Amino acid sequence: MNRITAREASERVGKPVRLAGWAHRVRQLGGVTFIVLRDRSGMIQCVAEGIDEACELTPESVIAIEGKAVAEPRAAGGVEVHVRALSVLAQAPAMLPFEVNKKAIEAGFDLQLDERVLSLRHPRNMAIFKVQAALADGFRRALRVRGFTEVHTPKLVATGTEGGAEMFPVQYFGRQAYLAQSPQFYKQMLVLAGFERVFEIGPVFRAESHNTSRHVNEFTSLDLELGFIESEEDIMALEEDLLGEMMTYVVETCREELALLGAALPAVGEVPRISVPEAIKILKESYDWEAPAGEINPEGERLLGDYVKKRFGSDFVFLTHYPADKRPAYTMPHPEDPTLTKSFDLLFRGLEITTGGQRIHDYDRLVASFRRAGYDPDAFASYLNAFRFGAPPHGGLAIGLERLTARLLNLNNVREAILFPRDKDRLTP
Amino acid sequence: MNRITAREASERVGKPVRLAGWAHRVRQLGGVTFIVLRDRSGMIQCVAEGIDEACELTPESVIAIEGKAVAEPRAAGGVEVHVRALSVLAQAPAMLPFEVNKKAIEAGFDLQLDERVLSLRHPRNMAIFKVQAALADGFRRALRVRGFTEVHTPKLVATGTEGGAEMFPVQYFGRQAYLAQSPQFYKQMLVLAGFERVFEIGPVFRAESHNTSRHVNEFTSLDLELGFIESEEDIMALEEDLLGEMMTYVVETCREELALLGAALPAVGEVPRISVPEAIKILKESYDWEAPAGEINPEGERLLGDYVKKRFGSDFVFLTHYPADKRPAYTMPHPEDPTLTKSFDLLFRGLEITTGGQRIHDYDRLVASFRRAGYDPDAFASYLNAFRFGAPPHGGLAIGLERLTARLLNLNNVREAILFPRDKDRLTP
């Protein structure tokens, strides 16, 4: 008889079952042990009477059970397992750093991260990462049907996308390399190489020393790049469709996880577009909020999220026309006002989750833009040279997977959406 | 009228079409220009008569075409496009470092890698990466239906899986970090955290200084880890099914790419198992080949690949029972002979493409094994501690995606299956 999951067992009333998992909850009651067994599928109550191995069982021990599934209206899910045999594969200590069978873990967040293997066992935490996997998979599915190829580009690089600031140096056979801040150059080069449409889901590294609830130093980027566009509008339209399909996929595949997390996913219709100059005016007029140095910082983004929610009923807003001096040198200037660019951010409930735009595809123009930004084109030769051999108009975007997850599920800290977060103070576990 | 691909155009005989792509081949013939347009879907012949823009067209220029699809038995695919309008979006120089419209690129491999954006345009190279994407996706699909969760684990780590040798050091906010050699510790910890079944597709980094056709310093690892196994046999059985499903998926989704590459995919049935001691005996008896220091090196693996092909008609062989002193400290010793382990490699046509096995899941035993191997358990505390809270029996494996791709497609060098390879001498592009 093969092992089945708790969920499968709940559909086999009257049949013998074999299960394995963790003892989520253990209660001794007059010679009978009530065990809630937890596995990757969920939980099921198991009742052990006259089973010696059950008497000393501690919560979080690993157990294997043989028994019979029986209808029991008082049990959660309406089914329980009458245990015939139980073996303890690994006994957990009587004292744990914290309990994972309460509604929430009662321990500081740092301790929860220190003991990540334990805190992840809490069903809410498990659910976060099931939703996250579905988001990434939804991204992938939506792009694959549109002819995108999934690629893997190097994380060890010779120069940075934006010139080496905020990069981690790596000792590479006696020379200095860096960890890639983004696959930006490589995804563009692959469009030029004829793939036309590529995407990558992979780690990016930022040596930013600020340590906020929104920032970590390693995260997962959902990157895409697309050739033969008319303008950055094509990228924004693609993102609208993409996010819509991702939400639908998550709703379809993570119904229980969303219910457990009490999360309602947003509808993604046509997302309002507001240019940065316009947004600065709106913030001044509606909130008496002054953009410091003409920049919409996180506080401005929060207010803007509030504004579009009230004004358009939208959880999303595209901020467009970013000033050229705030965007990387490869960003396409706006034809009507070259101090602005054909780039955008997407804010979701007042938090930036995407940066994107059209790129410069003409070699001479690109080299001039790098020079103007103060970069030595020779240091970027392997990227710039690619534009000599026929480059189509193109653009793309990047979505921070953990930020998107956290915002979607109303988590307070992006670290809650990272299995093993990395920041200035945390390199373990 | 929307743009369509070359493939779509070939199915629209008699209809107007709008295309964009690269001028793969350009031929002037008595006032008529014959252009083979190449895009992400394939190629189509376009005929431009009396179109000024076509007269000076160079190969590899980026073009947009409007015209009409017309049946033409003499054209490849039986359809050509009669061009009504042509615009050159980017003109390629008359002299390219090498041509990409011949059967093979006539240039040294190093130059092809230096000019990767150009060499990737060759249809054979494009096909390699379409097959590679399908392999990774087939892996993912096969695991998802088996209840595996896709995860993302940190690439910045404090200590190495095997003790810090052959790792790249990273400067991390004034302290030393390393690049992960493998997600080994993390995938095990996630099994323990209750995910039970996890997989990851991501980069791994090896600071090995040898520079062979099989080795690079950054590659993509297909990793999985599985809880509640009986033995390493469960992992091997899973890999048989997995590889079978991956091959089927590639055949179904990459028919044209496989034809272009002249690759026949292997049948994956029951894979023969040979223990390392047995294999050493076979190599001695059948090939008079002596294993240096009791180890089956790449030459031994090649001979063994030959042996199982002749003896069992199999392209694959599991080498089992690796000596304990050749495997990491977390490897489960063999109960019948503790100098051997419950671990395996999978050889494919004589090349190692997988390492896997059962791991030690008992805390005390694991700590003792780390000590015996000469490691300080304190340095691995965040990994080892996880085993105190109830760890199920588990095991897993890792497949090198690029090696698998290269072997499957009979490529001479693993670098042909990497978009932008990294080795001791190459950090760009």
C-alpha cells in the first residue's frame, strides 16, 4: 500500500490509509492520543488508542501512520484516521524555540528567521511560498504562449548594468568580478541575438546598505525583454495582460492558500497611466506633498497609490515619463521632451513592483548616451558592440517576485516572502 | 494589420502579411531582391521588385516587410512573400566578423563566443537553447504534478556545502561571503520545513580552475529534494520517470529544432545500476583499465558508457555505492558496508550528468559525520540545527542542465549549450 497525502486520505472514507508527516498537534485524553498530522497537502486528525508509540509523542515529531479513514463530522474536514500502527521517524524535542500550531507564531521576527526551518512549518508561511511559486509559474505560462524563450544569463559579470555602484565584488581567479544587479544587458543582447522575446526568473544582487522592510540584498527578478515594439506602451499593455493572467492562475491553483492568508487578489483591468511631472502636480494639489528633488520617493508612491485607488478604483498605476537623469543610460529618451524618457514604473497599492521601458537600439545613440552619463564605452564594449549588428526596437521590464508576493498578501516585510532572506545583517541560515 | 511570424505567414497564402526580422540572406538578381527573412519562428523567402530600400540591404539588417503570401513550390516551405513595402530598422555593416547564413559558422569557437550575439543568430545555435528551455520546462512539469514546490534559495552564503574549497569569495558589507556551489543545504532544509518535495532551477558557482570542454565556473543546476523516501532507489526511480517525461516533452515541443540539429533523443527505460566496486572490476576485466586511486574518472566513465551500451543497449547507467570518502559528509552511509554510501551518479553516454543519493537525517549522526570529515559543526550550525526539530528520511539529486543539453545534442563543448559561458579566461560578454 502506497503512502498518500492527508488530503487524499480525507477522500478515502472506509478505506485503509498510510500517511506520513509531522505531528502538528498532540493531545492525550484518557488513554487516547489525538494527533493532527500535517503534510505538504494539509492536515488530518488521527486517533490512536492503545498505541504505545503515541504516548510520548511530541509536536513536530516526524511520524508514519497506518490506519483507516473514517467519517467523523466533528473533525475538521469531516474525516479522521483511526490509527492501527504508528512509528516515530524522528522525535522532536519537548521544548521548541516557538510553537507552529497556533494561529500566529509568538516570537520575534528575527528569531523566526533564525529558526527558519521551524517557522516555515507554520501553515501561513507555507501558503506564502505556494502562492509565490504560482505567481512565477503564471508569469512563465503567460509568456510561453506568447513565444518567449526562458533563458539563463550569467550572474558573474565584469561590469555593472549601471556602472559598478551598489555591486558585490567577487574574487574571480585573481581578478575582480561582480554579481549581476540585473540581467538587463544580457536580456537585451538576446533580443538582438534573434530570440526576440526572452524572459528569465533568477536571482539579482544589490549591495545597497539600507535595511528597510522593502529592501533585501538578494531577490528574485521576473525579467522579460521584447523586440519589435512600437513604444513602451507595448510593454505596459503586455504587463497588464500578464498580471491579469498571473492573478487568475494563482486564484485557480491556490484557493486554500489564499483563504488561509485572507488575501483577496486585485482585478487587473486597464491600469491608469500618470506621467511623473503630472504625478508631482497631483501630489502637491491633492496632498500638499512636495517631491524632494523632483523625485517621487516611497512616501510619494504611497500617496499616489491612495490617489489612484480613490480616483480610478485601481490598485495599480503606471508612472510614466521618468526624467532622463533618474534612469539608466540605455533608456530611450522621449521624442517630445528629451529630458524625459520612454520608461515607467508600476506601483501596486503604492509600492513600486516593476521598472520598465523602451531602450535605445541605435548603436551611435547608445554610445553617446553612455558617454553623456559619464561612462567609458570601452568598459561596456561587449554590450555596446552587440548593437552594431542590427538591433530592433525593443523594451522590457522587471518585477520583483518577493515584493509582488508581499504586497499581494499584505505582508508587512518583504522578508516574509523570502525563504532565506539576505540583508546587511543576515547571511544565515 | 498586426505583425505575424514567418511561420504564421507561411500559412496565409493569398493574404496580406506584415513581418519583421533579420535579413538572413540577400540576393540581387536582375532588379529583383530575394530576401530570406529570419525571425524567432523560422524563415521565409521574400521577393522585392522595384523596392528601393531593398537594393542596398545587407545580411543581418533588421527589416520590416509588408506584402502578400503567395504559393511558390520552388521556395522552402512552399510559400513566399511578395513585398509591397520594406523598411530597414537597422542596417548591419557590410563586413561581419563571420557569416551566420551558412550551414556552420566558419570561425574559431573563441571568436564565436566573443561575438555571441551574432553567433547565437545561427539557426543551429538558436535551436540548442530552445531545446534547453524545453528540458528545464519538462523537468518542472514532471515535478509539479508530483507535488513538488519550486523554490528560490540564496546564492550568497556564509559557508560552503563541502567546506569552502572551490568557492568564490564575495565581499559582503565588510565580511566574507561565498557564492553557493549548490542549493544542497537549503533544499534539504526545505524538505525539513515541511515542503517535503522541492525543486530549484538556478545558477551554481564552482571556483574550479580546470578549464576543460566539460567544465565551466557557472552553470544551471536542476535540483530536487524529496522527503519520506525508503532509500536512494526512490530517487533513482524518480529520475528514470523524470528523464523519460523530459525527453517526451522535448520531442513534442522541439520537433524542428531536433531535426535541424540531427539529434535523436534516447529512450529512457529502466536504467541499469552498477555499483562502483563492481564497475571497477568490469573496467579491469573488459577494458584492462585500472581506476586511479579507486576512482572512476572521466575516462572510466566513458568506457563504462560504452560497456552499458553494448551490454544493455542503454544510453544511461546509474553508478551506485560510491565510497564514503569520495562523497560529502551529509551522504547516508550504506548499512551493509559503511565505507560505501547510498549515493549514485547518472552517466549519460559516458558523461556524468547527475549526482544524487539519500542523506543522513538523524541530527547526532549528521554531526558525527561532519566531525569525522574534519569540519567544525559550529561553522554549519544553521544547517545542522534544522535537523533537531524532526527530519524525515530524504534524498535528492542535481542535474547539470548544460551538460545534459550538450550530451543530448552531441555538442563537443558544454559552452555551446551556455548563452554566455564563464570560465577562468572568460568573463565577457
